[in-house]
Amino acid sequence: MRRWMLGVPGVLALGSGVWKAVTSESGTAGSVLVLAGMLLIIAPFVIDRLERVSVSGSGFEFGLSRDVAQQGAPKMAAIIDRSELARLAEAYGVLREALPDPTYTNARTYVQDVLLRRAATISEREKFDAGEIRALFANGTPVMRVMVLGLMAGDPSLADAASLAEGIARSATRTEQYEALRLAHRFWDRFTRPEQAMLRSAAQGTPMSKDSRRHEMAAKILAFPVP
């Protein structure tokens, strides 16, 4: 009972973060209802995770923010907390862990896409430290790495070739690999020739399903002229 009393506020806080993020991204009514229903469905399974939520003088504090700070990115932790990006990232992590069944792929993809768009929007107006971004991508969880790629999308100065090559060749998830490929293609002209060679090598040497979006994006990178 005590765990539920601690967990229910966390579920509500998590739900409010997703709700706000989705509705502010012009989500359809159907998608919003699906997500709200899913949060109720998975609530019994994620109480242990939501005990990571603590209450401070400023409101709910999410474990992901603390984890980000512990990974050497305290400035970034403060930004994502006040922007509610931490809530959205926690929701994405909960859905990935609690509902891995392919039946819920569309719902997971929807939250993931909102997370990427919101991260990009936030990095367009907030100033993130490039060193913190690189450190978090190198050492962070799969959820953190996806969030970081979203931040890179909003601020090209945060995108470094080494991180993108890592995301392509040694990705934790297919989403991470696709986003790393997409950013490498988008920012290609910003990279030096050695960096382009590194990205080309990662795209060429990593096995991918031939009917996937990842393979198509890798082919676009390999189609760039070789200096």
C-alpha cells in the first residue's frame, strides 16, 4: 500500500508530462486517448521505477534528471527538468520497458517521436554544453542517447561526428541508429573530410535490414561523392 501511495503521484506526474508534450505537439485526440489509457494499463508494472520520483520544494524531481547530472551533465539536467523533457523521457523509457510487445510499437513510436521533436525544439532556444552532450551520449542509457540525438537535431553545433559514428556502428536501439544516420546525412557538409570518412565507414560497415529506413539513409550517405 505504501508503494502504491508513493507511486500513484508519480504515475499522475508522468502522465501530465506526456499529456502536455503530446497536446502541445498537435497530437490527434485518438493518440492522446491511447497514451492516457496506456499509462493506466502499465501503472501496476512501473511502481518500482516511479519510486525514483521524489518531491522537492519545486515539485516533482525525476530520477532521469539525477542520472543525467551524475553522468557529468549538471547543466543539462537543470534544463530538462524545467522544460519537462525529463518527464517525457521517463515516459518513453517506461513504455519501452513495460510494453515491449510488437502490439504496442505504434504507441512507443509516437511517444519516441514526440520526445525527439520536443528535444529539438528545446535545444533551439536553450544553450547546452557540447562537452556534456558528448559525455552523456557516450555513457548514457538508450533513452538518454535518443534524447541527446533530439537535442543535436535542434542545435547543429552539438552534433559531433564521433558520437554519430558511435550511434551508427554501435547503437543501443534501431531508433538511435536511424537518428544518427539521419543527422549524419543532414549535417554532412559541416564535417571535415576525416569525419566524413569515419561516418561513411560506420554506415558501410554496419549490417542493416535492406528493407529498413536505416538502410535507405545509409545508402544516401554512401552516395555522397568521395573527396
